[in-house]
Amino acid sequence: MRLKRILLPVFLLLLLFAFGCNETTPPAAPKIGVVDSTRAFQESKAGKEGVAYLDGVGKEMQAELIKLQENLVKDDSDASREALQKGFGELQQRFGAEQQQVMNKVTESYQKAVDTLRTQEGMVLILGTEAAVSYDPKADVTQKVIDLMNASPVTFERMQPESGAAPSTNGTSTAAPSTNATSPSSNGTQPQPSSNGTAKP
């Protein structure tokens, strides 16, 4: 009887130990991140260089437009007016193509950075902050995305007049998160004609 009392607790402990060893570890919760795409476009090196590039292109085209308008002042003929209108249309087309180039390249850099980060961090999903109703700030991976974008330089090349493609019918932005990330401001450098023969900024 005394032996049974001694062995029973030992037997129960062995059963508990065996049961604990057979338990499976619960799977880890899937990792999800959120990214502020607008911030990534505005603060990344590619986004900033894109804005600077378009600003330079706009100033060059503004100078071309001024020359056309000066010719009209010197020779107020139908031919000069037609040349101004034609030149202005071509400048708008070229500027639209330049905007499209910048948006495409910055968007490509952003998407590549997001995909790379998701793979490196073992995440199952990265959402844009605009799609996340509520999230822990610890899930924000925006800076990591910006760092990856900065690690891969982006270059922009001048579009030749004969090869410049016309801007799309719905504007010049693609599925980019923010149109002001790489586009000049409304009072910036895109050429605008005026009725008095001078260039408007």
C-alpha cells in the first residue's frame, strides 16, 4: 500500500511530462507591415531627384516657349501664331512624356523595394497606410522601404522631341500614391502661353 502511494505521484508526473513533450508548438502569427507610399515617394532619393529633374525640364521648355513668343511679337503674322500654337502643343506633349517617365521609374523603384522588404522580413503582406484602418506603429515599414529605394539609384534621361510619347488621357500619373511626389507645382515650370506675347510661369 505504501509503495502504491509512492509510485502513483511519480507515474502521474511521468504522464504529464510525456504529454507536454508531445504538444506541438503553435504556429507563429503571420507578419504584416504597412507603408506610407506618399512619404516614400516624397522622401526617397528617387522621388526628390524626379522632382528636380522635372523642374529642370520645365525651365528649359519655358525658355523655348519664350523664344516662340518673342518671334510672334516681332512678326505678328498667321504663320508666327501657328508656329507658337504648334510649338506649345509639342512642349506640352514632351513635358507629359517626361512626367510619365519619372512616375514610371519612381513607382518601379518603390514596388521593387516593397517586394524586397517583404521577402527579407518574411512577411505575408504589406499594406498601404491608406488601406489600414488601424495598426500598431511598430508595423510601419516606411523607412525601411525608403532605405531600399535609396540603395538602388534611378536615372532619368531626356526624352527626344521625335520620340516623346503623348501623356495619357487621364493625366500623367500611373498608379502612384501621390501625384505631387514627382510632379511640379501648378505655378512651377510647365510652359504656359499667354495672350500678350510673354511667357507665364
